[in-house]
Amino acid sequence: MGIISPVFSTQKFWRACPKWLIPTLTVSALVAGVVGGSLALFLHSKPFQKREFSADEASAFTKQERITALAAGLPDLIRPVNILVLGTIVLSSDRPALANPEDRYFRQISNDLDGHSDAILLIRFDPVKQAIIVLSIPRDTLTFVPEVGMTKINTANFVGGAPLAARTVSKLLDGVAIDRYVRVNVRGFNQLIDALGGVEVYVPKDMQYQDHSQRLYINLRAGKQVLDGDKAVQYMRFRQDELGDIGRVQRQQAFLRALIEQKLNIETVVKIPEILEILRENLDTNLTVEEMLALGNFAVKVGRKDVRLVMLAGQFSPLGYWLVDEQAVARIGQEYFDSSLAHSTVLEPTNQYQLRIAVQDSLQDPQRSLLAQSYLKRLGYSQVQIVHNPELPAREKTLILAQNGDRTSAEAIQKALGVGQVVVEATGYLYSDVTVQLGKDWNPSP
């Protein structure tokens, strides 16, 4: 069943509306526009699920208990929901050689969603805490994949689709429940960004790379710019630097932050039916229409500071695997996914003597970094190192990044410095717990 494209009111109408009325009118318009006559049947349908699952496959997800309720005809989330999002790519090794190899690579990729997962995200929509948690799982994470054994986690979708990927992620995170899934391929992501009008992103350095065998062509210049679908794909897939796939995960998080800040608004919610129609051939999900509307409605209401981007911490192995930090997995599960019952021990907060802090000065002034390091050490933070990052843009405001999701420690450092904004995001120094990126607001004077 496809989405029926609705006709919405003009922009002038929305601007004239009282702000308190806009969310109600927006969702009402969506419901009326997409549903038409058979309201209940359509809302509970799954028009984007590519195939029905067997009973065993369906058991990879939580039972079909309700996650939404209709209040005055509008869908709302009624409990926290964990959604596995897989961005898939069909490599040339997965399929026969294609004609016209000189064409841009994403135009050559088939609509098949059963390839290796280039991006793996577990997103929690939590109406209890009024927060959205985005956990990035590196594609090279070494883990146990049922039916396969120990291998890279991105293999799961290729071997067994969304059900096997869900089981693998759940096991990796000590039994965190997976409620629903969404899979989108490269073509769909490209079309989505174009439908949204592009996203403004700071590209930290020139990015050039080409691989004819994978139809991968990247050519981006450094600097702040609006990325269309084509360029966004290039930015998100670049991994030709010292951090490899982890650098790509960090860029994915930076892109997601920009996407959320710029596009997570009422105007975008209004476009949901149009966007879904664009993605119809490149999207696979067991979310119902009602659930999609409820998620969009909830996301618009969440404050930007309550969107937390976390990465599964770990370290590189000589063989190219990402080896997860079990302590970090436990902490993320407890703090963000309510999985404390899955652990036999209670984790203690990281104390200031153990906390690894990286100091980066966005103004590229070594003296400021030294003074910040000295100041934090005098306060008892013994593991403070200066990390030079020439790609860091100059910031007006100091940014304190909870690199491994430890918001409490980041807030303590903010209080100690007296300035800064705390952000739960894994885009700082990889081997830190908290990264402090000094801005113009930090005054090193005593």
C-alpha cells in the first residue's frame, strides 16, 4: 500500500497560526491527508515493510504491544521505543558487474536492502525522559553473529536481514530490546537529503577518493557548505584517514546533529508523507503509519539539548576490527537504555582521577590549551592531555563533549570551567571520556 500524497495549507497559513496550534494542526493534516477513508486500517498498516517475517524472524523484535495511542485523533508515544536503523550498501563483490561503471556509484546500486550495513544506529525515543538517544555502532565491531560466529557486525544484515541484525545488536548490548527496525539504502538517503533541501555542514578538510570497483567517488572541499544528497553521501562514506571507519562514525554523528538542528521542525513533519513516498522503493520498516506519525510528532517536541549522540566505545585491533569496551557498553546500557537489570554489578561513576580529558583550543592557541590543562589538573583531574586539532573550526562558545556518553562528568567539568555547553556526542578525541573544545568565551586569566 503506498502513501497518498496530501495537499497542505500554504506557508502563509502556518506563519499566521498561533504556535500552540501548529502541532495539533500539523498532525491532524497529516492524519487526514494520508489516511483518507479507512483511518484505523491504514494507521495500523505497514506499507513500507518489504516482506512478512516468519514467526521466528518476528521474535527478534518485541511483541506487537502498543507503543502509541490516539489522543483526540492524534498519535502519541506512550512508552520508550528502541528502533534499529540500518543504512545499507550493496558492494560490487555482492553482485554481478554493472554496465556503465563510469556512472556515479549510488546511481548504480540496486534497491536491494540486504547488503552490508554501512551505518548501524540504535535510536531510543523516550517520552518518559523526553529525550532521543542515538547510539552509533561501528560497522567493523567484532561480535558474535548468530548462524555465522565471530565477525564484523555489518555482516548480520547481509546474512539474515533485519531480524538477524536485531538479534545481533541486542546480544551485543546485553539484551537491550529492539522494538522496530528501519532499513534505507544509499539511493534512499540521497533522495531524502535532496527532499529536505540539503543540510549545512562544516567539512573539516578536503576529501578526495575514488574506487571504481565500488563506484565510490568523493570530491569535497573543506569549509562550511550546504550538502545535497550526492555530497552528503560522499561526506558520510569517506573513511580514508587515520581513524578509518571510526572517523566516518564521527562524521555521521556530526551530520546527524546538523540535520536535527536544521530540519527537525514542524515544516519537516508536514513533509513526512512526501518524504516517505520518495523513499518508498528504498525503505524497509515494520513501523506502522501511526507509529511513524507518533515518532515525528515526538521528535519535534524534544529540545536539541535532549538529543544525545553516543558511540559504542572501544579500540582498534591489528586486524581491523573495533573491539568494544565492555564497561562502556554496560554504562551506555544502564544510563540510556534502562538495561540495568541485565548487569550483575552496579557501575560506579567515573571519578576525577580516572577521567580522561582531552583539551583542544578552537582558536589554535597552544598557550590557552596549556592554561586549561593546568587549571583542570589543579582541580584534581590528573589525566588531562592537550590534543591539537587543526581541523577544528573557531568556536564562539566552548563545547564540552561527553565522548562516551558520561554526561555527569562533562557537566562537572563545565561547572569547573565556568563556561561552555555540554553535548553528548562522540565527535571529540577518540581516546577521551570528555573532550573540551575551548571557544572564545573561555578566559584563561586568573
